Amino acid sequence: MARTLGVTVYATASTEEKCSVARRLGAASALLYDNGGFADRIRTLTDGQGVDVVFDSLGKATLRDSLRAARTRGLIVNYGNVSGSVKDLDPYELGEAGSLFLTRPRLADHMADAATVQRRADEVSAVPRLCRPRLARTRPRPGRNNPVAPPAPKTGHRPAWRRPAA
């Protein structure tokens, strides 16, 4: 979806297989994050500028590299702590890294009432060509006849969704 909107996407992943998935889904480049050099590579790919926004779901293992990958006055969105929470981040580091903005959103705060949920669902539904589901796995629904299928490989992708037409 981001690429369709004109965004250049640089992805990071823990394995080459996951990097291949990211490239297949439209990432301009996909880098392994476990070697510690993804921030330097991002800087090289962006002519030293860094990226406007970094979405970091890992936390402790990658957050400081995410700070280095962001451009001056860039935004880092930390939306997960898979590798552990970052308890020792001094706000001074955000200034030294280029006056960065760091946020830790919670879904509950962005979907606090029915009107907000409806508005966001309507926004997503308005662009169906951008929001085709790419499901890695499904879960059975209680009380329904559910076919049995082998588990899909774990890639870490979350499905995009769209409300059915009324």
C-alpha cells in the first residue's frame, strides 16, 4: 500500500527468506537487521539523509539502529517489543540523533470509540485497490465448518483488511 502511494519502502527482517517476501511485496530494499548495520545501509541508500519514518516492532534489538536510520527531525514509531523493552533510552539521545520524534502508540488509544473505529474503517474501505488482503494464516471461527490446512510459514506480515460491502 505504501509503495502505491509513492513511498519508498526499506524493510528489515531476521532472515533472507523474510527479506525476499518483503521485496516481493514491493520493498525497494530489504536488509537483515541482526548484523547491526542496517542503519548505515539505509543511510547509504538515501544519500546520507535517512528515512522520514521508521516503524520498529522489535524494540531493544533494533531501536537504536532505528534512531540512526531516521533523517533529521524524523519519526520513529515503536509499536512492539518482541526483543524486549528499551528501558534505558535517554531523551537526550533523540536530540543528538537529529531532533527525532519517538512515539509508542497503543491501538486502544486510536480506536477508543465506535465512531473512531467506523471512520477508520471507512477510510480503509475507500481505497480497496490499495488494501488487498495478503493472509499468511487464518484462524478457525467457532461454530463454523472450517477446512483444515497446513500452517503457513511465519513471515511476520499482518493482513490488511477491508469491511465487507453492506
